[in-house]
Amino acid sequence: MQQPTFYRTTKVDGLAIFYREAGPGDAPTLLLLHGFPSSSRMFEPLLTRLSDRYHLIAPDYPGFGHSAWPDPKQFSYTFHHIASVMESFTQAGRTRALDARAVRVNRLHPGSGDRERQ
């Protein structure tokens, strides 16, 4: 049975990060990271289809969708920095048992231009 989608905002690293959440909290959690330029809205059909089996979380990156749009003079809009904010999002208790592996994959993406230092 389809679960409702909730629209929430939380503070992460001083920024208002918007996210969509659906599915039972005790189900396996999937973090859905959108592409560029896009937002979590692209996942609405997927949230509808998978919310009966999975706990789904789809955040908007800073400067995208309904999340805060910090001034580029004060916020570095790099893949590395956005991935760092998303990693903080996963550790803020909003994603329950989720770990940050998906965020690390994003940070290590060869097209990012600023690969994570090991």
C-alpha cells in the first residue's frame, strides 16, 4: 500500500535543507540524490512506487529546489562542498540507519573536478 510523502526542512551546516520522505521508518532506507540541474521533485513517481517497501529520503541540494539558496560569495557551489553538506544531512539523524556511502560515491565522481582526499 502506497505511503504518504512528507515534505520537511531541517538545518544542516546552518542551511535550510528541504527533503521529501516516504515509506515506513523501519524499512530499508534509500537516499535519493538528484542530478544537476534538478531537485528532489524528479523522484515523486519513484516515491509513489516504492514507498510501500522502502523508507525513501530525497533531499534538495543547497541552491536547488526548496533548499536554501546561499549567496555564492559566501557558499562554494562545488561538488565536494555540496557532497559534504549531504554527508552532514545523513549524519543529522534524519536518515536513521543510513550511512554516507552514497554521498561518498558522489564526492568521488570523476566529473566532480575536486576529488575527495583519502
